[in-house]
Amino acid sequence: MVEDYYELQINPQSQYELFLDLISALTDEAIEESTGCITLRSEENLEEIEYGIIEFSKQMNIDCDTKLSKLKNEDWVNKYKEAVKAVEVGKFYIHPTWEQSKNDKLNIIIDPALSFGSGHHETTSNCLLAMGKYVTKGNSLLDVGTGSGILAIGASKLDAVVDICDTDDFAVSDACENFKRNDAKLNKSWVGSATKSQNTYDIVVANIVADVLIMIEKDLKKCLKDDGILILSGILDKHIDKVLKKYKSLEQLEVIQKNEWVTVVFRNKQELI
């Protein structure tokens, strides 16, 4: 990697598209567009391109400001890695692939991606704390809205039999890859909601948002065994009352709050005959 690179900013006062076409014809370098500004970056000096743009603007009688800078090149990959930190949550240690595991923890390897769930957000860490307390070996568990699969992988590390679902097919694919990366066992996966499940579970986890949790309340309850545990997360504290009201038929076991985010643990009440 070269030590320096050049950045050229072009700010035409009018005829933006005309200047964009000109720049595209002058260089094969990547062009970044923002409001009223065109930016070029290259390891090669951009003086000649700047000169051509200035002369063009004069001929067209269009005001155009340019700024050419020589900047220090940085190792952006290492910068990115330095910014992504491992996190310890209860029994779990969540870390990216380039960090070492901890022998005294249940390690979950997650690289930041488009799917939600890296362990840093309060909703995820609250769920992991709850799972560490309520999930036991051999439990059947469904992770609804699995995202990156971090919660389901955590459950698998606790020796649960794990199913996952998500309405986003990319999330399901990403989660399955993360299971392989963690050498974790996945029972079933599907694209869609909890309504597609043919089974009932000892544990159901749903880390989504309050409005969706309210909307799918009946579906989640149908997935629970008698005395099954339901862990709901992704709830802002200002919405907690309406979630508790919707799930009032269940026994409330625990409320976990971190900053403004709330996770609630319920038990499915066994009906008396």
C-alpha cells in the first residue's frame, strides 16, 4: 500500500450532470457523489484532471470550485478491526474471527455484517443473559427473527436443540453461515415467521421490536409448550407497558433493563382443567 493518496473535490455551481459526465470521461477512478460535490481519490496525482476541469468551467462560463489534497493513506482494514471489539456477556464471549477465544467462556464468533446481532446492543446482550439463566441442556428452542443467529448459536452452545426463522432470506443464510463458523449444531431453519413452525418449544426467543412483538403475540404463544419460557426483547422502555398488557396471560418471571432497552421473560401458564 502506498503511503499517500490524492483527493480532488469538484463543486460546480451549476450544470452538475455535465461536470459529472466530463469527469467520468477523464478518469476510470471511483467517483463519490454528495450534494453538489464530486470527489475523486487516486494514488496518482490528479493535477491534470483538476486543470482540465478548471479550463472546461472557464470555457462554459460556469463557476466551479476545486480542491486538490494529498492525504495519508491508512490501513482501513486494520482500522476497521481495531474498531470492532469483543464483548463479554454472562456465560458468553462474543468476538470477531480475528480475536482469540476465551477458554473459560462459551465463545460465539460473529463478524459484523448486514444482519442484526453482534452482542454489543443492549437487546442482544439482555437476551444472552436471560438465555444463560433459563436455557438448559436438551431444551428445544426457536429463535424468531434470528438476524445474525447470535442468540441461536448461544443456545446451541448451551446444548439446546435449535430452530431459527426470519422473514429476511439474507438473514437466514447469514445465520446458517455463522452456525458453520462456530461449529454449532442447527436443527431447522426457514424463511418466514413463527407461523410456519409445526412444533412447540421449551424456549422461544424473539428479539425484534415492540410493535411486531404485539402483532405476533398469538403466533409466539402457539409455539410454546406448557410451562415453556418466552424471552421477548427489542422493547424500548416507553413501550413496555403495552407489551406487558398484550402478554398478560403469561406469567412474568423477570424484567431485564439496560439503558432504555427492556427484555422480558415469561412462562406459559399451564391451563387448569
